[in-house]
Amino acid sequence: MSGFVHTVGGQTWRFDSLKSLLAKASPARSGDYLAGVAAASDAERAAAQMALADVPLKQFLTEVVIPYEADEVTRLIIDSHDAEAFAVVSHLTVGGLRDWLLGDDADEHSLRALAPGLTPEMAAAVSKIMRIQDLVLVAQKIRVVTRFRNTVGLRGRMSTRLQPNHPTDDPAGIAASTLDGLLYGNGDAMIGINPATDSLSAITELLKMLDGVINHYQIPTQACVLTHVTSSIAAIERGVPLDLVFQSIAGTQAANESFGISLQLLQEGYEAGLSLKRGTVGNNLMYFETGQGSALSANAHHGVDQQTCEARAYGVARHFKPFLVNTVVGFIGPEYLYNGKQIIRAGLEDHFCGKLLGVPMGCDICYTNHAEADQDDMDMLLTLLGVAGINFIMGIPGSDDIMLNYQTTSFHDALYARKTLGLKPAPEYEEWLARMGILHQRDGELRLGNGLPPAFRQALAQLT
């Protein structure tokens, strides 16, 4: 086991392992204090960050944070590492990588080529020594484009997941929220429901309902019911119209086991989804959700800080060529991200690390009601992520999820970000919105149409 020493101001700091160094260098957050791995003071944190900056990137290939033989995620990371892609930065330290990422040589093309050569731990390490503006600047250079029934992730575009949750899965309530979201131009990333029940019959009915809506209005988008991957496989075997295969994932084998999954099970879900051949412009069909603190909440973090664990989850995700990956950043609660400052930092770290690793990152910009955060904090994170080139955000009526009981972003928030930053929906979806009369071009920008599109009048009459 290697050790790291850094002397500053006449005081010498010692860190006994790369795992410890990563944890001590991480910006302060409540989850790491809860786990007992955080720096004891700002001085120790600064010393750890300076020591981390001097660590050669090659060391991450020989010193793993969780033993290779004990964790299948570690094995996936090491066994899938692309040495040829890594060669361009293999001579650098963590600090040297930061400098290179901020320079002009690191452009969209070179960063795409580099992604397979970086391990999640390298991405986590460099993020820990970056300022907010660094995380934004580098992330906006990167575009991770995915395709299923439309194209998400292109420069100048920002998509949304229309999330029409209902506490009893009432079809009329879900339909009303869906209609509302469509009228505000939401839903190009997908129309995705968190079901109130995990029964296969209920999931089947929801999938059939969403498929009916998409087909009736010829919407170039995809549907998802966020159920366990085993339920998705069972639904596929029954011939249910399922587009995206969902699963929550984490960055350690033990945490994934607490979700009832393994890499082999995810592979089975991926192959089952492919067997349906429902994509029209591409075959990216996995939808993963993650969040800092999930491994710690399952007591499955192995003493690794929560942000490094989160980056390892992206190592899992990219193996399955996902359509969307969503960090539900403030959902787990203040035990892991205490306040708005910590949530904002974590959301930008997650987005940066995911895109650096070649993952199509979105963010559920959210908080629970017992966190020291409010919508002003979410507005700041939304704006920063919009500048940073986020692939997608959430769209929920009034920003208040009445089923999951947390605060997130609304249909109006997506309009704000698109209008302020000059962003558009996915191109296929933009064409549909114009054809339906929902959005139209005026003075060079997209604007909401006037009145209810004729195609939706009958649907609204049925709901009312």
C-alpha cells in the first residue's frame, strides 16, 4: 500500500492510501462526514488536494480503491480500460490532467477519443481539484450523443424527461400531467413514470398507455416505467411495448446487490431490450439513475468517498451504451448532501465526470423538503448545468412530485433554460412540436403557440 505526504506551512500531512487521499481531497459534504472518511479540517482538505494533484494517472491502474478480486465493478473498470486511448495523457499527473482539460487541445473530438482511456477514479480525482467554472468549462466542450426514437445530446439542445407521476397511478392524472408537459415542449428525452406499485400487471398497463399516447400523436420520443430490470425483462417476455430499460445502479458490487442486480443481470436486460427492435434512429435503450450517497446508504461503500463511488457508477453505465443517465442529485437527502451549496457542487461534479467518461448525463435538479435548500439553489444549478451542456433535465408539474414527495424542476424551468441560453429540444421533437403548433419560430427563437392544438382538444375534453 502506497502512502502520500504533503507539507504546507511547516505542517506535514500523511495519507496512507489512494482511497484515503481521494476521500480527504473531496470538497466537504455531509455523507463523507457520516462515513468517517472526510478531511478533519479545511487545512487537511487543501493538503490532500495538493497531494492528489501530484499523483500520476498511471497509479490509478495499479492501486484500486476496492480490491479487484472482491468487486465486479473494479474488474469491469480495469478489464475494459483502453490503453491506446489513455496514451495521450498517460504521462500526466492529476494536476496535469486538469491543466490539459482546460487547454485548447482538449476539444470535443479529443475528449471523445480520450473517454475510454479514463477510469472513473481518474475522473473523480481531477474533479476534486477543480473549481465550479472548471467543471462547467470542460463539460461544455463534451457532447455525448445518443439515439433511440430521437437524438439527444447535440450541441445547442437540451432535452427533458416528462415525469407525470401520480400517487395511485391514476390514468387520468397521468394523462393530464403528460398533456400539460407536452404543451410546454417537454418530453423529448422520454415520458417516464415512477410507478406507485411494482406489480407487473400495473406496469404493463402503464407501458401500454404510454405507447398508445406516443403512437396516437406520432410523438418522436420514448417511454419508460421505472421498474426493476427483472420486471422489464418479464414485461418484454410477455410482448409488452417497452422502449427504455430502467435500473438504479451504484458504483460497487455490494451496493448493486442491495438493488438486487449484477452486471450479468443488466446485460440480460440490455439484450432483452434490443430484441424488441423498437428504436427508429438508434439502439441506445438503457436508462440508469444514480446519486451520490447510494453506496453509503447501503453500507456498501468500502470506505470510499461518495463522489468516487458515484463516478464508478458511470463506469458501469457506459458499458451498456445507455440512452440516458440521470444523477438524482439531491434526492437521497441531507445526510449525504446537506444544503444547496453541496447539492450544486455535486450536480456539477456528476455531470462533469459522466461526460468525461463518455456517458450521456442528465440531472434531476432536486432536493428533499428537510434539506437546507430551496428553489433558488435549484435555479442556480439549472443555469450552471444548462451552460455546461447538460443532455436533459426533469419536467414535472409545478416542480413538486406528488408521488415521490420531493422538489425538482418544472415545465416552466425548462422553458426558462431554453429561452435564456438559446437551447432547443431534440431535432426530431422540435419538428413535431412545430407541426403540432405547440412551438413556433419567431424572431429567431422558439416560442409557445397560442391556444390549444386541435389534436389535443378531444384529449382535454375527455380529461375534464
